[in-house]
Amino acid sequence: MRLLTDCRGPATAALALCVAALTLVGPAAALPEPAPLSSAAGLPYQDASLPVADRVDDLMSRMTLDDKLGQMTQIEKDALVPQSDLATYRIGSVLSGGDSTVSPNNARTWADTYDSIQRTALTTSLGIPMIYGIDAVHGHNAVRGATLFPHNIGLGATRDPALVQRVGRAVAEEVSGTGIDWDFAPCLCVVRNDRWGRTYESYGETAELPSAMTTFVSGLQGDTLGAGPASVLATAKHYLGDGGTTGGVDQGDTELSEADLRAIHLPPFKEAVRRGVGSVMLSYSGWNGVRSHANRYLVTDVLKGELGFTGFVVSDWAAVDQLDGQSGFTGAEISTAVNAGVDMVMVPHDYRKFLTLLRGEVTAGRVPQSRIDDANRRVLTKKFQLGLFERPFTDRSYTATVGSAAHRDLARQAVRESQVLVKNEGGILPLAKSAKLFVAGKSADDIGNQSGGWTVGWQGGSGPVTEGTTVLRGIRAAVTDASRVTYDRHGNGIDASYGAAVAVVGEAPYAEGKGDRPNGMGLDQEDLQTLARLKASGVPVVVVLVSGRPLDVSVQLPDWKALLASWLPGTEGAGVSDVLFGDYAPTGKLPVTWMKSASQQPINEGDGKAALFPYGYGLTYDTTDPDPEPTPPPTQGACAAQFRTVSSWQGGYQAEVTVKNTGSAALTGWSVAWDPSGSTVTSLWNGVLTAAQDRATVRNAAFNGSLLPGATTSFGFTANGTAGTPAPHCTAGG
């Protein structure tokens, strides 16, 4: 049965078709018929040929205060009781939180649910469609059977922005196939302390890496929001500095100078705004004691003013309610957040109380009407740009893309590109496909463990939570004879007859809060006992680490012949076996610094701490001819450096230096020197700084020293003083 397949025209026409269809399609006929929209038909805001700004002006001129307050309200689907409240209270947005689901949990039920809620929204006199949001953070992860991609930390390891854009497009198609039009992704946090339970939601620890991966925004939205099919509103989150809290505490306080906040945490959001991201979600965390949801300077002055963000700002789940540290909304919390620049409040439950309090703040003059109008203009503009007024219901042509073979192939590619080989003693990898292998570990045959948190539930869960290929299944499919692969989760039964033991160990699923690790960051007792059994057999051990961050493994590392960081690969575990058996050589690079011990946290590139493996580190397989002809060493070539002031403020500035290989041979290293003219570098990324009284020199980092002819890289820094116009000199060879 295909329900509402043709309900994709202008709202009034679509509703008429749907009413007719509902009499023919069985169970769905029980859904309520929409009220007539004759009062809205033919009005200028319903005319798709008019400019969006004109349509917004016309619609807002017809809206009451209650209409406008409703557009600023987002509520959880399961809190919408009765569903008619959506129209009664003019609610502008619905979401499904991390544990919100439908029954049965499949794409078609999600689409039917969306259409039912949208049908109710359109029964108001103005017929303003609702916009539906969800956390599709590594695929459409609330839907059982959807394609689940590696979490962001794995995508950061690929160093492949074009791949990430393709992932964004695939996610957009699957989300669109369930009707949903707004994705709370990507997370552009710059993780600075791996104790944080959301480390895996970050693309990496430097500003450059998440900035490069804002291609995900273009994948979701398309080049222009709503200009093509399956265009889904993207969300840059969480603004600002949630990855830099003291101690890596979730929802904690980021204690940084403004210069460092701008240098480390702001650039990814700046790039997302440049790409036209439609929404920005604020962080629970604070900056130097002021919560983001109350920080007018960061939200209104910097984001909307300085960066020129024209979309709308949404709060995080119940975050406004938390401003005073107590449960229950107050008018003061609401006025503080809205006046700071929040355009839509994720309530998510007590919407009646919220609306009453917000109305009271407006009528008392504590929230100006101009702020209400600005918020509505921002929200309605995105609804018009998405085409919701013309196409309010699910485009069922995309429903079949959920979990499709093409998307799973893309996810498998993303998995293999995300694998980071950090140890390969004696060249034990790649494994021979004919080898007799023993596989062990709690994550070897567990789709839930390898997918991590935010997988068919907020915190995720172990076991067969969704469909996919486990690492073990991928191994068995890759070898020439699956009968030569033995599996025991705990490592029992291994003997010296095996050529290698593959231990798939790591972290059990978690999300924020529960995922914080303020104490130890090592393997759990089950993993350690499994590894001890494998070691005792004398069989060479290859460890595949399934985790949302680097773990403290320096004590155990000497016992292992190889260590492959697989992060949280998602549903396509065959991407891991692609690398284990050499069908593809590993190409991933560490997106974060790997600590020698948990006591080093926070540890980041350029901070001078001795790492177990540095940021950008990653091995590959030796593909050279075993008996090559002698060749002369390559010449170092030449390079040039160009200095650019990115931004400045009273007493400081941020700069970027681009290094280009101007020679005819590949560079294996470079250094850039300049006269700082009295200014002092306060922080630097993507390079190693040496400073003397009248000279600053930056050498390449471990990951960006190799440049082919014509290729470029860059490093950035913040400094006290004034930028001036330095003339940097580049030297090949570091």
C-alpha cells in the first residue's frame, strides 16, 4: 500500500487529493480529514512565483501574536497529546528525540507519521506547515534498517571532504524518504579533551578539520536550500565551544580567552555559514561562566551580526529550562534566551506552559515585538525555501532509498577510508585470505557495538539493534574458506595452529553524559581478559579497536602485532575487512592526538606533549617492489608562503599562512619564518612553532609536510598585538 503518493502539490490541492485518497487506501482512512483552507487559498504568500521575502512579508502581516509564538515553538512528537494541539497552539515544529520512535519502526511508518502530523498542522486558517527535526547524525539512525555511516570521528579520519558531501547527500535522501525535512547535523565541535562523551561526534581536534567537513551541509541541503529534490535543512551544532569544556565535562564550561575561542572553535561555524547552513543549534555548555543560550554577544553579535548568519537559531533539548539550574520554565529564562537570539525553542514537553510564559514576557514588554518578528521571519524564510508550502508531504520516491544497496556501498567506502593503521609490526597486515584465523572480542559480531551511540536509541545498545554487516561477517565473506575462521567472543579455544588472532575490542555504546570518562580511559575487564587468553596462545594478535576515541592502551600495545583504529564504523563492517585483507590499503589519518596515558588529557596537536601517536599519524601497506632498481633521492624542490589576516580585534588578531609547493618535485617537509614585529603568537594549529625575539618559525606537522608539485596546505595562529604586513619566507625540507 502506498499512502499519499501523489500528495505533493500546493498545500490546498494536495489536501484535496489526500482526502480523496484516504477513502481508498484502507487503514489510513481513519486519519482525520483536514479542515478546508479556503481562507488561505490564492493569497500572495501561497504564490510560489513571488520572491520568498515578499511571501514572508505577506504571511506575517496576517499572523496574530499566537501564530507567531507558535512558530517559535518546537515539541517532541510523543508529547503532542492530543495531536490536534498542533493546530490549536499553532505549533511551528515537531521533533523526535533520541528515544522517540514509531511502531513498527520502518521508513514507511515514519513517513505515515510525518504526513499525519503535517496534515494536522495544515488545518489552521493560514495553513502554515510544520517543520520536523531529528538527529540523523550518522545516517538516519532512528530508523531500523537505515544505512549507518561511520560517526564523525571516523569521517574526520578519512580527510575526504568530497566523500563527506556524498554521505550528506545519502542521508538527505533517506531522511526525505520518511518525510522529515530538518536534520540536527552536522556537529562541528572541535574536541579538545577526549574524556568528553561526545568525542565521536567531532570530526577532529583542530579547527581546520571540522571546517573542511562542512561539505556535509552542502550534501544535506544541496547547493541551494530547496532548489533540488531531497533538500534537507542542515544544523551546525553546538554553538559554541562545547568540545573545549574544562575536564571534557559534558555541558560544562569552556574557559578560554576570546582569541582562543575564535581561533579554535569558531572557524567551522564560519565555514558552515558561508555554505548557507539553514539553522544553528546552541550548546548546553558555557563560555567563561555564561551559558550559550544566554549569551547575546556570541549569538546575536557574532553569529548573526559578524558572521552574517541569516538562518534561525534553535535551542537544544530543554536547554532554556536549564538556564537557572532548576526544573521548570520561568519567564525570566525564556526572555533571556529569546533576547539573546534564540529563534525557536526546543521545549520539548510542556508547550502549554512555555507558550503562556512567552506570551506574558511579550505583553509585559520584556521581549520586544521586533525580536518575535525577527525570529518568525527567519523560521518562515526557511520553510518557504524548503518548498514546504508547495510540497508539505513525504516524497515517497525516496522511501526505498532507506538502507539501499547504493547507500550501503557508500558507507562501506567510508568505513575503509576511515581505518587508521597505527601499528603493523613485521608487516602482519594485510592478512592472507587463506590463513587460519581466530576472531574474538565483544565487538566482533555486534552491530550495536560497532555503530555506537545514537543508533535506534539515544545511548545506543549492544546486540542486533538494526540490520547490517558485523566485522566478523565481513571477515568470513572476505576469506577464501570461511570454515578456517573460528570465533569465540571471549577467546576460548584458541591454540597455536592459528596464523593470527583478530581481537575486535573497545567501547560499548554510549552518548553524551553517560559517555564522559573522568577517570580511566582503558579497555574494560572483559576485553583485557580476552586479550590475555589470545596472548597466552602465542598466536600473533591483531587488534581492531572499535571506539569513539583513542583509548589508553600503551601498556597492552607491545603485546599486539598490529593495531587498527576502526572508530565506530556503523552498519557496514565489511569496510574493516576490506583493509584487514588488503583489498584496500589503509589511508586514514588520526583526527585526534593519541595519548600515552589518560593523565595527559587534554592533549592536542602543537601543545608540546609527547603523544603515543601524533595527530595526523597513519600507516599504510608497503607496496614497493621488493627488489627495486636504485633511484637517486628526489630533490626537495621549492615552496612559497602567503600570509593572510583572517580577523582582528582590539589587542589581537588571527592569521592564516598558505604554503605552496612551487617546485617540480614533491616536498617532504617545509618551514616558514617571518618577523612578528612585536606581536606574540598565543596559539597555533597545523604546525610546530619555534619563536625567538625577532623571528617566528613554523615547521610542518606530521600530517601536512608532504606536498606534491602545485599542492598547498596551511597553518593558522592567533597572536597579541597587530598583524602588520609580514613577508613570510618558506624553506623546503623543514
